[in-house]
Amino acid sequence: MTDRTNSPAETTSRVPGTDTAAFAAKDLLSAETSMDAVTLHVADLDLMTRYYRDALSLAVLTPSDALLAAIPGAGAGSRDETVVLGRGATPLVVLRRGQDLPRARRGEAGLFHTALLFDDAPALAAAVASVARTAPSTFVGSGDHLVSEAFYFTDPEGNGVELYHDRPRETWTWQDGQVAMDTLYIDPNAFMQEHLTDAALERALSTDVVGPDDTVVGHVHLQVGDIATAREFYVDTLGFEATASLPSALFVSAGGYHHHMAMNTWNSQGAGPRASTLGLGQVAISVPSEDDVTALVDRLSRRGIQMRHDGATLRFDDPWKNLIEVAVR
């Protein structure tokens, strides 16, 4: 499957992902870095499975032993406690029953939303139509971000979900390493009327999609306590590059994408490390080679970041105890 978040772009200004000296010095994540399945701890596994399967039109996949091993706390009987959902053979969301975990309190750090990237406008329109048909009350907004068109939802346990497609890269505008983004209203009914096709809707609603599919986790957006600390961790230490900066939000990417991750303080200014709660379980990042993992281990060590590396997966916490997993996939 082609990683569409790292395709070449035509630009009018310097674009992150083109600093060959920084790549050579192993100070940046590889341009081929991408996001992987997001793990959520949930209270009602059946309810949440129905939402992601029936409303968001994801298929329930059979979890591999390797995937189960990558979920912290998974052990004997974990197949009964875990549901993996995706499109084709690609896991996108992992639901893990959160035994006795409390709900996160308002204002805490954690997940803002998981963003699923669709190949084109018809595929996105079909996904939006599926939610409109099954769970219309979970729709909370839309946005033409200039680089993308997006629709926003909240799942039954309060986790944010974004469904989006990218505009062609040659239409993105860069200035001094920052990509131009905005939030302009999109009428969801007009969008569906313009872009929805019978073929796309049939594919979205099919439970037999087992072959290749172009839907991926495009980015993950977190709630954090402050932006300066987020920049120090995600840019200066992990090796993402900042692509857009606001006083209350930071967008970062590898390879010149508009963003693979984002952090904001809109609901969480001043939040400290989070307790173990329902909601975000872990964020997974994929890199192309073991050399990339080794370089990241070196950067984390120089910053004094505690980490766990079992030979296959590198795990560490961000400053708010959001668990990050990095592996070669």
C-alpha cells in the first residue's frame, strides 16, 4: 500500500522534509514515517465495536499474534478483550476492554481525535453517508482546511474521530516552512450530493472488503498541557518537523505532509500527566527501517527519556503519559 501522506509535493517555498543535512545527521524521522492503528481503552466493547463497524464502516479483522503482542497489557485471553477494526487488511482502530478504568475527566490530556484518511472525495462521502444513516447524532462539525476536507464525529464514549481526504499536494501553499490551513464550513449534505457514488457507497458498506484498501490513519491529534513542551518533545526529540504553529496548537509531520500529529490546549491548558483512564491507549508510529529506530533511541537517550524496547517495538511516554509506540512495519 502506498503511503499517501508522504507523496512528493510541488511548492512555492521551503517545505519540511527537504532538509537533507538533518536527515543525514539522523535528527529527523524518516520521510517515509507514517501513522499506524490507534488503540482505545473502552468501557463497552460491544457498543464501541458496533459504532466503528456499522457507523464508520470499518471491518472487524482477526488480530494477529504480533498485533496482540504490541498492545500493552494484552496476554492470555486478550482475543476476547480486543477488537481490531480496519479496511482491507489494514488495522486502523484497536478497541481494548478497559477493565475497571475510570472515564477521563474534562481538561485532562489525551486524545483529541483519530483521523482516518480516505483516498478521494467519493470514498469520504460514502463514509460520511454511512454515519449519517446509522449514527447521525455523532456528527459534530466539518472543515475545509485548504489542504484537506474533513468531517468530525464523537464516538459513544467521547473519543473524537475525523474522516477526511486530502486535496492535491500541488494546491497546498507553503511559506517559510509553514503550510497554509484554515477551517471553512462544508455543508455535509451538499458534499455528499456532489461526491457520493453508488460504487463508493457499496464498497463502504461492504463487510467483505478483504483485499487492498487505501484508507489509513492519516494523523492523530492530542490534547496536551502546553505547546512549548509539546514542541520540545515532538519536534526537538522525536524528530518531526513543525508545519503549522499557533499559540494553542502545533502541527507536525515527517516528509512534508501537512501533519501526521497535532497537539492542542483548547480543552487542556495546564494539564499534567494523565492517569490510566478510558480513552487513548497508545499512538503507533511506523518507520521504514531498524536504523530509524536506532536513531530515535539515541535521540531519546540524549534527552533522558525512559523507554522500553523489546527488540521489535520501542515504547515511551510523552510528557503527559500518552503512550507512543514506534516499530518497523
